[in-house]
Amino acid sequence: MKKTYKQRDWNESKTNDSWSIFKIMGEFVQGFETLQRIGPCISIYGSARMAEDSVVYNQSREVARQLSERGYGIITGGGPGVMEAGNRGAHDAGGTSVGLNIELPFEQHNNPYIDPDKSIDFDYFFVRKVMFVKYSQGFVVMPGGFGTLDELFEALTLVQTSKVEPVPIILFDSSFWSGLVDWMRNTLFERYQTIGATDPDLFHVVDTPEEVVQVIDTYYSKSLLRPNF
């Protein structure tokens, strides 16, 4: 039977899939070689849409500054908004400022506060997320949208399933996160039992930069700093 046009396209796409393995490998190699030399870092997640004069932007900047003064490097997604604020706070304190940039058709552009030798570009979200998880000794999750929620639940799932070492996961701004936290406790656990009773204890909810530092310092006063897998 003669192949249709669509069938030929499908076969060609399977060939392209095989070759894409080499590009994926290249992104992993670049990320591993760069980040394994940096030392203990905290990732800051949050919306790219936060303006420089917003409360969340300035809170993110202050969180990063205080963590940098405690000796932690800061990793962000490298773009504007909360990401820029995180890198800027690290830059303010003379700390390590890492940007894991992703190529997007809108919103994303590299911010100017990333250390030039610690700016890495990715095409693949999943490779980028591996870098966040492997080299972060904690996650500070500021208010954000779908991408921020994706990153939060990635971290929670990996810790819940013991695929990575337990690390502090901190939700900043109780007024922003309260609805989600209540849904986890009341709907996921109490009503449907789709999570365990202790799963909501995998994260902390705080409202000040000082609380972020306290949670992380307290955790690592009892645990070793090391890559997560």
C-alpha cells in the first residue's frame, strides 16, 4: 500500500527524535560541568511578570541578598521578574549568581545580574529542571504562575518519593499560598487521601526573608550539604 504524506512525515519525525538525543546530552554535559564547581546553592522560583517596583520583586531580592550573605549561591531561571530579583540580590551581596535560561517565544530574556560564567541556556525544560533539583540545597518559591507551580510540584514529588535527598522547600507569602495549602490538606488529604498525612509537612510557609534564612540554617545545622542525587 502506498504511504500517505502524513505517514512519511511520521517516519521522518522518528529519525529526528533519535538525533535530538545528542542535543539533550550536550545540555546535560554543559549543565553538569558548570554547576558541579559552584558549591551550595538555593533556587528561587517565581513569576517572570513581577515589576521592579513590586513588593514581591523586592522581597525576592532581599531573600537572595540575605542567603548570599550566609554563603549560599543563588540559582534562578535567569529571566526577568522574580528571577532577576534573585540574581540581583546575590549580585548586591557579592555572592554566586546563576541563571538557567530557557528559550521561550515570550517573557524570557537573560537578566543582567547573572555571573557571566554561570549563565546557561537550555532548549529543554526537563534538562533545566534536573539542574535545579540536583544542585539546589533548598527551594524558595515566591508567588508565580503555571511555571512556578510546575517547579514547586516537581520538587515536592521528588522529595515525597525519596528520589532526591530531603531539602527545605519554602513557600514565601502565606496570603498567596494559603488557598493551595488548604486545598492540599482539606481536599487531597482529608477528603480523598491522595497524599499522606505528613506530606504537607514537606514544605514551610513563611512571610519574611529572615524566616527563609532561619529555616535553611536550622536544617543544615543538622544535615550535610551535598548534591541531591
